Amino acid sequence: MTRHGSPEPPERVRQLFDRIAPRYDQLNDLLSLGQHRLWKRQTLALLQPRPGERWLDLCCGTGDLALLLAERVRPGGRVLGLDAAAAPLALARSRSAARPWLALDWSQADALAVPEPDGAFDGAVMAYGLRNLPDAAAALAEVRRLLAPGGRAAVLDFNRTDGLPALVQRLALRRLVVPVARRAGLEDDYAYLERSLASFPSGVEQERLAQAAGFTQARHRPLAGGLMGVLLLAASP
Ligand SMILES: C[S@@+](CC[C@H](N)C(=O)[O-])C[C@H]1O[C@@H](n2cnc3c(N)ncnc32)[C@H](O)[C@@H]1O
């Protein structure tokens, strides 16, 4: 089986996200026309996190999904946001400090070696993270390890596909994303996006990797007209 993973070494990826952290949220809103918020909400609607549950947001970045999750698991639940980079996590921490009623913890760690015991979570999410990890198969196995029996998870990212959506993605990345990032002085960092997509597994490949990682259910669904995709996962009860 082909090994899928980021084309950049993990340390370079971490440095990239540390560098772009101060502009990340603004550029994300601008470049997706705010749609990333909708795709994240759609992902949570498919997962149905419930009050009292314990959830994990892997590659949480500046923490928007972890914050949404923390609202959903109230009362009694808890969310851990985990990221390898310090700068986005610092922003996540300050966001959650403004909402002290949310049960949220933050951890700087590697998504391939999460310092939490087996079966610690009822659910896990990873938004725009898998593409940045050195080994997608190992990452899915780590998500599986962390889930309790019957646990569920979702991996949201660009959809690696062919045909019109691929053409639209390429055009958007080259004509919109990179030029906008250039104005922010971050051209090279955002050019990495297209390269990371080239070595990212397709939906069908993601399903196969997840089955090999031990998930009993793995279904990839296109979102946003096929531009994005979400891999929905369930562990055996
Ligand atoms: C594109 S951002 C996504 C952030 C957030 N989930 C979102 O949807 O906006 C990818 C994140 O993955 C993190 N990351 C990259 N490699 C990682 C690793 N090995 N372990 C944990 N986080 C990692 C980066 O620091 C970055 O914050």
C-alpha cells in the first residue's frame, strides 16, 4: 500500500504553522469565504457529540472546532485540543480563557503519539490536520487507539479527487490562495497546501486506511460540491 503523508518533515510543518498562526484565522475566513465554519458545523452535525462526552480535537490549531465541541458536550463533558505548534495553541488558550464556562484543556503534542491512555475519548475530530502529518495510516491508528468502544470520529479536509472539483481546487489554490497569501508575506507557506494535497489519500483510500487501522465503519463523504471531504469513522461497540 502507498505511504501517504505530508511532503515536508514534521519539524518544518510545525514551524510553518507557528509562523502563520497570527494570520491563520483571518486568511482561513477570507480564502474559504467563511465556508470552513459551515463545513466544521456540518461535520459536528454528522457526529452528534452529546452532553457528558469526552472529545478530542487533533491538530486543533487556533481551537475553533474544540470550542464548538465544548459547547456541545455541556454539561458534564470535556474537550482536549491538541496541536504540535505553540503559537496556534496560545491563541486557542486565550480564546477559551474568554469562555471560562467551557470544559476545555489544551495540549502541545504530536498527533501520532498522543499522551493519553487507550480508549480515553468518546469521539475525536481532525480538521485539516491529516494532510499535514507524516503518516496518514499511523495517524488513523492513533485515533482508533484513543477511542472508547463505540467511539466515533471524523477527519475533515480537502477532497483529493479528479475531474472538475480537482480543476477548481487547483485554480483556487493558484489564483486565489497563493496571491492572497503573497500579500500577507506568506506565499511559500500557502504554496505548501497544493503540494500537501498531491500526496493526500483520496476518499476511497482513506476508507481503506481506516479499515486497516481497525475501524469497523469508515465512510468518506464529499462536502462543498466535492471540494472538501469528511471521513466518518466508528469503532466497534
Ligand atoms: C491547517 S491547520 C488546521 C487547524 C484547525 N484544525 C482548523 O481546522 O483550522 C493544521 C494544524 O495541524 C497542526 N499539526 C501539524 N503537524 C502536527 C502533528 N504532528 N501533531 C499535532 N498537530 C500537528 C499544525 O500545527 C496546525 O495547527
